[in-house]
Amino acid sequence: MVKRLFTIIKTTLAVVLVASTLAGCTSQAMGSSYPLESVTQDGKQQSRVYCAENKTVPQVAKELSEQKKPKEISKEDNDQMFLVYSDEWYNLQKDPKKPEDTLIEVSNLEFVRQNYNPSFLEGYILASILNDLFDSHKRSGGSYRGYADKDIYKPKTEYHTPTAKEKKNLPPITTEGTGSIIKRGDSSSSSSDSKRSSVGSGGSIIKKSDTDTSASNEKRGKIIRSSDDGSSYDKQRTKVKPKDSIFSRPKNNSPPKVKVGGSGKIFKRR
């Protein structure tokens, strides 16, 4: 009975652990990650560019908005769309070099304020949101229109290829997919294709360590055989002595049983 109860408890704890781990992984890193293509940072200004392969601008906008609901999303357009969040702006543009891909530029509010022209953004975003972002007395901004047009409408800061440290530290953009986990900036990757591949089916998010196995083995009971000088019956017998078991047979503290009508002897209930 005790052994069965112990098995049930272990099974329940294992199920709870797996469920909580999967929930956390799903909320933080669901699906495949877009590879980081370029970054720029100057003081408080920060912007990073990702690439969504073989996806149109409306497709990427739909995926991102379903994963994280924006405050404002521009009307559907095959060339350029904006998603506005409380702390970041997403500028989605068709890649001029590879029209089948979409560039995702994620900029903080200071970068948008210093580089974009409010009059340009009025064609995409509500005026009330622009008024909250831009100071009504300082509406100069810049002529920047997005990473796809950076050679024509230059930003005030320069973009560069991300270093291994930047790939590791900058947060990824994830899309809803199979739930596999992608690790970005792996030094063992030899090509851009390997960076964009997902984790193989043989991987596991839970791996029992050797230390846990050894610790659990120490807590198991030992089987001790009788000495060789005992009887033939004793040689065949074995007895199990549990070590540090959390379960033990409860003591019987109930009153002793008195046999009525006999010799008056007291028998302790077993």
C-alpha cells in the first residue's frame, strides 16, 4: 500500500512538472524565431531588423498581432505595415532584394521619435497616437521610412551586422508554430540556414541529470541476503531494509484489547 501511494505521488509530481515547463516554454519561445539581420544603437535609440523568409507583409503582421495584440495596426498593405505597441513599433516591409521575404524592423520609441517624420506616419497611424509620441512643438523628426529604404531615406544612426554577443542578448521575435525551441547565436552554426532551422525531433526540453539519478538510487532500499552459515531456508530468504524512507508503519497507540471472560490477561492489539 505504501509503495503504491509513493508511486502515485511521484507520477503526479512528474505530470505537474512537465505541464509547467511546457507552459513556460510555450509562452516564452513558441514557434520558430526570425533570424536577426541588422542592429543599430545610439544612446537611447535602438532598432533591430529581422527577416521572415517566404512570408508576405500581411502574413507576418497577422502572426505577430495574434501573438501579441498591438495598440494600433495599419491597414493591410503588401509593401509596408506598422504595428504599434506601448514601448516599440514594428515596421514591416517587403524586402527589395528578395520580394518573397519580409523585413521586420523593431524600434523603440526614441528611435521612432528621432528618425521618422510624423507626416509620413500619418498615412499609417492614427493622429492621436502620433500626438502622444511626438511633442507638438518638436515635430521635425527625420526623413527615415524603414530599413528597406535606408539607402534612400537614411536614418540618423548606422546599422551594422549583429555580433555574436548582440545575437545572444537581444530578444528574439517568435511566431506561433510547432512549439519547438530555437537557440539564436549558436557558435557551432556554420551557415545562415543552420541558424534558421528548428530543433530536431530527437531533442528534449527535460533531461534527468546523472546527479539526480545517483541521488535517487541512494534513497532506494537494499536487499540483504542471509549469511552462508545459516540454514538452507535462511539462505533462500531475503529481507528488504529501506534506507531513509519517508514512509514508516504508524505506531498503534490505541488502548490494549482486553479479553472478557477469560483469565484476565491483557493482549495488545497487533
